Amino acid sequence: MSSAGEEACKRQRRQLSSVEKDEIRKKLKTDSKKQEMTKIVQEWNTDHPSKPINIGHVTRLRSELPGIADGDAFWKSVNETVTEKLGEKDAKAMWVPVKPCDLPLLDPRKIPWMEHEDITFDFHNSKYSRPDSDDQPSSFKKRDKILRKDFRDFYERTGMVYAPFEGFVGREGRKILHDRDVNNWKPSTTDGMWKVAGDTICKDGQKFHRKLGGVFQAPEKRGGRFNPNMESLMEHYNVHQKDTLSSFEKSLVDILTTCEILYCAVGGLLMTCERKDTTRQQVSIQLDLHPSQMSFLSHVKSTDKDDKKVQMEHMDDSEPGAGALWGLVDGQYGVVVKHSYEMNLELAKIYKFREHVMVHKPWDWTEEAFWNLVANVHLEKMGFADKKRPTPVKIRLEVGKLLLFNFMVVHAGMPYAKESLRGHMYWAKIAGRCGHSASKGTTMLWNSAHPFYPGWRLIEAQRGDFV
């Protein structure tokens, strides 16, 4: 197909009939590669020139294909390799869950940087913007629908989205902030509310660290990181008890207003309720922002050598949800375990077969050890011990940019730095986490009872290169 023809197909996003979908599905597999799908598009458009499709149609149909049909099919896919491994010397001892004992923390100097290219979403794409000459309300509705679909496709594929803060706030959010006289609300503004609040919070850091306690750093350990949320900040500075607000107190009120707008805007982009006609991931969030869901991450100076290391890898919650980080001073970054999102999605898919495969468990094996073996065989078959091996990477948090990530992404916080301040927010079921309660929903993969524990074994196997 010519480049002009391909461009025409991209512009024409028509709805496929059920008959057309069935015909295309017959040529697809759950692991069909882009090259194979491109061939399907080319062949279809050659045979049906009046009804062209594009790669987006085929990608969506592939994502809707059923995975492993049932427990029997799953066991059949791993049986041969599992049987081989059962016969290996000391196999049983090899797969028994092991509780961590003084796990070394990662050294940030040994962790490579990840570029933003693969996780950057373009909110400024012209197809999401209404032309100045178009004043029809239906045009807004149509373009917002396109934006939500594209965003959800991107988010569910990558598990992470990186874009300007104002892109997430959206057109309607920017208008509301203007109507409420909230000025200089962008984190990139050097003399706005974020700097006013941030300077005071960092100055009072020792007070917050003593009052709220250090945030989780490692198993059974709190470090120099502190994380005062908006609820505790408003209470600490008695903001609600005053008729006349100082510039700092006004900045807190404006930040909370901005985050309420951000919360609603991102909630509108994510799938937040059940729908019978979709296979999308549902995020479980409250209807309204709770002040404890927005906070500031920073550090106090510490002599503890562990505060020079990366925070222990974890997930923010065991419930479905999303978190966000954005840099408020230069030099900020987060650490994520690349491919952990896809790996945990895969583990979530197969966990429902755990009870079924236990009928094949040798009598002298524990269920935990046998499931570790079975799940790891499956993960290896899916490439997570090779091409998609879970590996820690650093992601820069540029001032003015926001990183949204699925709770299934295994991640960790940066160590102490002379200048350290990041915005932190999450879309979750549970609010009210602060100080010692900040880790209330934190999920540790090294807990052998967790469905994603088999993935921790793959992560742990890599950690020695980065400590």
C-alpha cells in the first residue's frame, strides 16, 4: 500500500461489523507481532479496497482475544517443562518461598536511565483539539471521546504515561482553574504556589519527619524520606481556622484546588466503573479527592547509609489503581522495574488456574513451592526471563512533567539529594495514609502469599547487578 493510502486509512477510523471482526480474528493470535498484523492490514485492504482498515483496528481485536481458555489448557502449556524441572536435583528446595533477610537496597549509580520516548503521550495532537472555526459542542464531545480511547489504549499497553502536567489537567480543567482565580498553577512556574509551598515544607522537614515518621525504606525500616499529605499540612498550619491567609497558606489551598481538578481529569481518562461492553482494566477509586491522596515527597539529611540507596521496590496498593509523581525541583527521578507491569498482568491472568493445577502437585511439595515452579515456567515461556526480564531503570521527573503509573508497576523512590521535592498523588480505594500509615496499602512482592510472588523471584535474580 502507498504511503498516501496508509494515511487515508489512518484518517478513516470506521466501525467494523461483527462479520468483519470474525474474519480478521481468524488470522490473529494473542502473540501476533506488529509485522504480522501489518501484513493482515495490507492483505485485507487489497481484498476490500472499499472497506479499508488500519493497524489500530487489528491491535484492538488482538487485545480482545481470549487468553488461555481454561485450567486444562494452561496445564497443558506448561506440563512438559514442569515435569522436567520436578526431576532436577534439589528441585523442591529450590522453589520453596524464602523470606527476605536483610535484602540489600539498590545502588542508584548502577541503575541505567530509561528514555521517555516509549511512555510519552501527546495530549497536544491536533486530533484532540477543536479548530478555532468549529464552535459546535458536538465537536468537543467527539474529540474528547477520541482522546479517552487513545489514552486508555496507551496506558493499558504501557502501564505508564509521561506528559506535561497541564496535559493531564485538560482543557476543561484549565478553564475551571481560570474561573476560580488559581494563578501560576503549573509546576514549571518558578515563582508560583508550588515553590512557595515547597520551600516551607522543605524548611520544616525535620518537624514533619519527627511528627509523622519516616516513610517505608526497607522491610521493618523507616528512612529519611518524609511524605506529608495535604490533610496533615492543612491541619499542621491551621489553614482552615484562619480568615486571612498568608501567601504560603493560600498556596496550599490553590494546590489542593489544582489537584482536585487533576484528580477528576485523570479519573475521566481512566476506566473507573464496570461496563459490560468493554475488556478494559477497571480502576477502583473514590468519587472525590481525599486530601490525604495528594502529598509531597522529600528527604531530611541522614547519616544512615541506606538513605543513600534506592527505596525498596514495592507496589503502592494491592487494589486496582494508579499513582503519579512529578518533579518540583531539578534532578528528581523515580525508579521502576521495567516489564514488571506486563509480568504482573500475566500473573494476574494465570492465578485463577492455581487451584486447578494443584491436582498435579507431588504429594511431598507444598502448594506455594509448586505454584512458584509452575508460574515461573509460564513466565519464562512468555519471555520474562529473557527479552522482557524485569530490570530496574531510572526515569527522570522533569519539572512540569507528570508520570502516571499503574499500581502493578513495581517501583521505588530515589535516595537523599540536597534538593529533593516531588508531588505525589494516587487514584485508589483507600485514603487517609500519612506518616506511619503511609504504607497501609503498600504491597511487598516478597510476601510469599501474594499472587505476584513468582514475579519477585525473577526480580530478585536481577538485583545482584544493581546493589
